Amino acid sequence: MSETASSDADLIAAHLSGDRQAFSELFRRHRDRLWSVALRTMRDPDEAADALQEAMISAFRNASSFRAESRVTTWLHRIVVNACLDRMRRQRTRATVPLPESGPGEPAHPHDRIAEHDTRMVVEDALAQLPEDQRAPIVLVDVEGYPVSEAARMLEVAEGTVKSRCARGRIKLAQLLGHLRNPSVRTDVPDGGMATCRREGR
């Protein structure tokens, strides 16, 4: 890993020295992961593509801002996440995060595929209801699997802030998705009936 990080840093240095191919190589190396972060944050492929393009233009022009205290990948991901958040704020979109498929393969039965798709859509809708400041940390920590320390560097906030935002987001997701654990609990009741539903769901 350190060898890869060193190579990335060398590419940044080469880019700053005028090597026209260095940044292209750096982008090719990390393109898939950067695209994944952009798509899961924006959900819409067109919006994700635009955000990623804006991020890479920014990284290209501001490569001198890279500091060796962090890894190049952390620096790139921070720029991508910030570009996504800026775009979401500008357009006031309600982006959702498509979750990666889990498991070794497709379900054996068609009805399982339908149920899996329905569940994923419900989860995406729940994620869409999270505030932007909670969604971004959850994408990085819970979906992408980054350590809290790296997510904090990408978002340029304290580690405690990432933890608290993730905690609040998880609580809200648990409330929104509680019916998945107990399908007998109805989710289409008015607010006044929530207490009754909770008692019935216990």
C-alpha cells in the first residue's frame, strides 16, 4: 500500500513538473473508486459524471495544494465528495445512494430477486431522506468502508463530527427501515399512531 501511495505522490510531483501524462495516469488508476463515490453520493449518473468532472478539473488545477500528510487517494476522494456536496447544495437535489449488491450471486428464485430489488429501493428512499451532512459520512464510512479518520480528512471535519453525524444518520435509518425487521408493522399510519405501532412491533 505504501508503495502505491508513493507512486501516486510521484505522479503528482511529475504533473507539477509539467508531465502531461502523469495526471491522466493518476486518474485512470483511481477512476473506478472515485466514480463509485460520486455515484453513491449523487445517485444520478449524469449528475455524478458532472461532479466527478468538476472534481478532477479542480484537482488538476490545484495539485499544488496536495500535502504529503495524507494519501493522494484521500485527497482525491475529499475533492470528489466536496464537489458532490457543492452540486447537491446548488441544485437542492434529493440524491440517493444505491447500495452495492451483496452476496455471492443472484438469488436462486425470481421472487427473491424482486424482494431484493424492493428492499434496495426502500433503503435508497430512506437514504434520500437523510440530510446531506449525514449522508456523506455514511456513504464514506458505512458504504465505502473508509475509517472514520480518513472520512474526517475527506470531509475536512473532526473525527468526532463524523462519528456523531453517522450516529444520527443511523438512528434515522433505523427508524425509517424498522419495518424491514418486522414486516407486520405498518408504515402508512399517521404520526399519532406511531406509538401504537411501536407497541405492536415489540
